[in-house]
Amino acid sequence: MSYGWLILGMTVITFTMRYSLFAWPDLRFPPVVRQGLHYVPTAVLTAIVVPGMLLPDGQHWQLSLDNAYLLAGAAAIAIAALSRNLLATIGGGLLVFFLLRWLMGQI
């Protein structure tokens, strides 16, 4: 299969999915679907972030105390739970991450 057909197919599917919401504006999702969609951002963010924390080299699990990604992620989770402030979570997580990398001699 050529890449052109693959890209065209993905384009058609994406356009169809997005256009359907405009084509039928009166379309309403059942309550159970709306409730499920509420968790999509959390699930997507988790799917993006957690592999980077647990597999920092992209191949091997690193569940140890010398994994700055894992420790900074845990610190960011704690900051988020305590402060409920997005900016504090991002700033605190980055600060902990770079501080740990510096202390571990990885920078």
C-alpha cells in the first residue's frame, strides 16, 4: 500500500468524523456517552505522559530512585493534589526534574 492512499484514507476518516458533528447539529449523545467523554482528556494525557516516566530510554522499564522522570512525575502529582493549580504543578514538576537531573549528574 502506498503512503498516498494511507494519507488519503486517514484524511477521509478524520474529515468524516469531524464533519458529522456539523452536518447533524441536533445530534445528542446519550448521558452515558457524555459521562464517558468526560474522562477522555485524562486518559489521553496519562497515555502520553506515563510511558515517558516509566520508560525514559524508550525501551526498558526503570522503576528506581535514579529515574528523574519518575520522581519528578510523582512530585508533580503531589503538587497537583495539594495545590490544584496547573501553573504550580508544571513549574514545580519542572523544577524538581531539573534539580534531580543536576543532583544525579545527568545534565
